[in-house]
Amino acid sequence: MRTRSLLAVAGVVAALSVSATVPSSAADTPVLTTGSAGGTPVAAGDVLNASLASGTAATLYSSSTGTSGVSCSSSTFTATVTDNPAAPGTATESLTGHTFDSASCTSNVVGVLGVTGITVDNLPYSTTVSSDGTVAVAPAAGSSIQTTVKLRTLLGTVTCVYRAAGLSGTASNTDNSIAFTNQQFTKFSGSSLCFAGGWFTAKYAPVSDTSQAGGPTVHVN
């Protein structure tokens, strides 16, 4: 009887040990992985990159419901991962590059003949990506997210500067995208040809990890 009791106790201890290791293994899955959800962990220091989703444009319109402003069909962002904790959680990145190809940009603002340049200022920005897909972009303390738009007019080049306190977006595993919708900027400086406010919309996909072989797509866990 004593031998049988000891065997039973040992069996319970072994079962508890096995069950305890399963959650630990699941908890080791970080917020960002490549290849699939729960795939290869994205390492701190890895560089992420994405261009506009195929067939879409990045727009800065004069209102949240209008279509007057600037539209670009070519734009790219680059970010470096600074921390990728276990999911559920929040990964952090440093947004080091955000470019717009002025040759792909057009404007339908009255009096504007074309777009000569769009520059994202005050980089790098701090970026967070949470397990629920929430994306937040913030400038350094005491700074702002700033975009300088240069427009070609009959009177020469007009420079318009727009600022925002921060941006919020959404990450999706469906197409490995990050999307921003109607993110509001206010005009900091510029002539009357610069619209008073700007609403930024863009979808970048797929987001890939260029530090890993083959540049696999990034998933959020």
C-alpha cells in the first residue's frame, strides 16, 4: 500500500510539472514574430521596413471627409525594434525613417501646380505596437511630429509645415499591415495656399524584418 501511494504521489507531481511548463512556453512568445503568429521572434535591433500597400496612396487632405490636398503613391517607413517582450504586451520601436517620393505626389489644391517635396522632420519617433494591434507614434519630449510640404505654384515654391502631438494606427495580421486613418495635423506655418489643417491616411504593407534572411513578414501576437 505504501509503495502504491508513493507511486501515485510521484505521478501527480510529474503531471503538475508538465502542466506548469506549457504556459511558460506560451508566455515565451514575444509580441512580434516573423513567418507566422507565434513564429520566429523578432530580435531587439532588427530593422523593420514597409512601403504603401499595393494600390493605395498616402494622403494629407484638408478635412477628414474631403479629397482636397496632397496624395502620394510611393512612401516607405523604417523602424528599429528596441524591445520585444512576451505577449500579451507592448513592443517598442524607433521610427528612424519615413519618406515620400515627391515624383509620385500630386495636389488638387487650387493654385498649386505640383508637389516638390515632403519631408518628415524631428526623427526619430518612438513607436509602440501592442498585442491588441494598437500602434502609437510619439515624438521626443518637447518636440512634435512634423511634416514639411513644399508646393509648386505660379508664384514659386510655397513651404507648408504641419504638426501633430502623436499618431495612432492599427496593425493587422491579415495582410501584415500598419494603417493610419485621418490622423490630424495642424498648420504651424505657411502661406494661404497651405490648407489650415491636414488629415493623414496611409496603409503600409507588408511589414517585413529586413534583418532576418529573406525579409519575412512581421506578425503581432
